[in-house]
Amino acid sequence: MRSTRKGTAILLRFLVKRDRVRIPVFVLALVLITCMTAMALSNLYSTSESRQIMAETMVNPAMTAMLGKGYGLNNYTIGAMMAHQMLLFTAIAMAIMNILLVARHTRADEEEGRIELIRSLPTGRLANLYATLTLAGLTNLFIGILTGLGLFSLGIESINLEGSLLYGTALGVTGFFFATITAIFAQLSENARGTIGFSFTVLGVSYLLRAIGDIGNEAMSMASPLGWILSSEVLVTNKWWPIIITFIVSLLIMITACVLYSRRDLGAGLLPTRPGKRTASASLLSPFGLSLRLQRTGLISWAIGMFLLGASYGSVLGDLDSFFVENDMFQQLLNPENGHSYSLTEQFLTMIMSILAMISTIPALMSVNKLIVEEKKGRIDHLLSKKLSRNRLLGSAFLLSVITSFIMVSLTAIGLWTAGNMSMENGMDLWNVYSAALVYLPAVWLVIGLGILVIGIFPRASIVGWIYLMYSFIVVYLGNLLEFPKWLSGISPYGHIPELLIEEMRYLPVSILFLLAILFVITGFIGYNKRDIQA
């Protein structure tokens, strides 16, 4: 054991230095958003009456599927509201961060040849995996402590020290669980793409199992690690045993990952790979076909996931509608706009459309940034040494991302309509739902255009697109809750899209977004033709 972990401390310091910007930025963002949300809830719902009205909105199946099963609803304190509305989403953010961190420092470094170089030095066979999991564990511990102390320091009556620490611990344990899951897939898969894909699949399945289980089948919810975390009833009953069990399971998974790593060859995966064809197909003779082939598995996974995500929300619309009809309080809360009364179901759908559109942007932006990834690995030089222009190469990546965005948005709308039409008595009009989703495409294309602009002018700043998308999610989804100024949501393209289910079409903002997207793309193409290609 001593020989296998030799050099772990040195490698840990090296990994900390590599992530000296990424980790602090994520930590500060997560802790600040958590504390700001708690303060905003305290200001918005200062009376018990207003909190109980909000508790009534949490009982319906749609909210349960999205946020988790409500608890403490009879006395809906700020603490109960905070944990119910924020814990699941912050836990998912922790899972994503840990998946990317572990995949980057294990399988991605192995693909790049860094691990082979490290193993040629006097280091243990498992030193890099130990260092990576230690870094993930320390990061999660640090986030848990800061989040817990930050919540307690707000001085909100229902957010006590034990509940605050349990909230932070739940986040840290969730992150560490998915770090160990990623470590497992890093041994099974032979590349970083497969590692990340499998890990995100587990995260997606965990969310769906929890959503279905919380609505009507508790056994399915307890089959999900996210269901374990939510069963701790943070800031209400403060049950520690689900967190402890999750941590123990994480340790067992970590030990399994170490055993698997010690038994496989460097550069290989334990899952057998299918041999390729002896000759390339005709589609691989074009840059578009090559890009599509490289991303085929990921795009198919995203397509299935987006359809299921839309269907999961559509499946509860029937129960949601009947719940509103039977509840007098909700009849009084219907919001009249422009002389019309729109049901809360329709208003809920408008919020879901914006969220689904932003999620649909992720695979499209990943498709664009694939070109930067290939450039950093030195593979673009080989392509451009042939009879291939830069415009055609970048144009192929742009075209694939546009097609991807259209398919993803369409699948979410079709999934939402299909499940909603089956669950609702009166059904929904397909074109109304589909057009309400398609109207977000100019906003998606603007983000894609920003990605093209970055590739052409600032290739080292490819993270800009992700930061802008994350910013859009925060200001559009949490803007009202956190009482952000209106101009902040105006910076996001998604804040200018008309909500067709409850308002008329506005062509001017949509046209401006489309023109800005074209401007970004043209500028990106010009810059790409002038700059150096760097490995």
C-alpha cells in the first residue's frame, strides 16, 4: 500500500495548482448563491401566511417532480423552504463539478499521456487516483463547511447550526459520491468522453428515479442517491443517517475504483471496445461527417435525455391541472395579463420552456467547443494540411451545433406534448407547445454564435460560453427569487424571448437576437481565418 501511494502528496499539490482558478470560482459562486437565496427568501416571505401560501404550491406533483417531496409544509419556515427549493439543484451542481474534476485529472490526463509521464517517475501506481479523489474530497469538505457556516451566519431563526451544517454536509457528500462514481467509469471506459457520458447518465437516471419515486413510488426514490440526500429533511428534522449511508457507499465505491485501477493496463479500459471498420464510410470523408461520428454517442444520449426530460414534466400536467381546479386558493391566485386569465399550468409551462431551452443549449455548445478540444490536442493541424479550408472546418462545427440545437429543442417540446397529452383530459395543441419551444432558438443560436466568436478570436477563453449560459440560468430562473434588477436578465438572450403560451409574439427582440448571432458568427469566421492554429 505504501508503494502504491508514493508521491500522492506531490501530485496533490500539482493538481491544486492546476485548479487554482476553477475550484475557488466554483466554491465562491455556490456559497454566495446559496446564502443570497436564503436572504432573498427571508425578505420575500417574512410572514407565516405568505410562507403557507407558498407551501400550498409545493404540494402539486409538478413541483414534487422538479424539487423533491415537500417536508415541513405544515410549518413552512424559511429553513424548510430553503432546503426544499435549493438543496436538490445545488446538489446537482456539486455532482457536475465533481464529475468534470475527476474525469479531467484521471482519464483525460491519461489520454493526453500525462499519467504515463508521471508513472515513469518514482510514483506509486495509484498515486494519481489517490491525489484526485483527495482533491475532490477536500474541495467538497471545504464547500460543505463554508456553506454551513455561511447559512448559519445569516441569523435566520429557522436556520440553526445543526441544520446549516447538515445542509453543507449533504452537498459535500453528494459531490464526493459522484466523484467516486466517475472514478469507477474512468477505469471502465477507455476515454474521457465515455467517462463523462456514463457519469452524467448515472446523474440523469438518479434525477428521474427520484422524480418518479417522489410522485408515487417511494422505493424508486430510495434507489437514487439524490433521493437519499433529500430524505435527510435538512433544516426540519435533520436526519443524519442518510448522509452517513451515502458517505459509506461512496467509500466502498472509491475502494472498488482503486482495485479496478490496479488491475488494468495504462491507457486501456476494462470494458471491451468494438473494433472499427476496415475502411471508412463515405460520410467520414467530410469534416461534418467526422464531427458527427466523433460526437454521435454523446448526441444520441443527449437526445434521449432531452425527450425524457420533457416527458417527465409533461407526465404530471394532468395531475397539476386537476389540483388547481380543486384548490380554491389557486383559483384566487390566477394572474390576469392583457385582459386574459392564464392558468398556473400555463404559467408553469412558460417557466419550463425557458429551462428546457437553456438545457438544450448545453449539447449544442459542447458540439462547437469540440473543435477547440481537437485543436488543443494537435489534431486540427493534420486536417488543415489537406485540401480543407478553415471556413469549411469551422462551418461544419457550426452547422452541426445548429442542427443539434434544433433537434434538442424539438425533442423536449415533443416529449412534453406527448406525455402531457396523455395525462391531461383536454390535451394540448402540438403547435402551441412546439412554437413556444422553437421561439427560444434565436437565444440558443446567440450562445452558439458567442462560442464561434470565442473560437475565432479568443480560443483560450472557451469557458466564456459556459459562464454566459450559467449566468443566463441564474438570472432567468432565480432572478425573481433573488430580486435581481431587470437589466440583469436583459443581458441574457433568454430574458428577451416572448412566452408564447401567455403572451403575443414579439418579433423585434427575436430578430435582434438572430442578427446578433449572425454578427458573432461572421466575426468568428473572420478571426478564425486570420489567427494561428495552436496545439
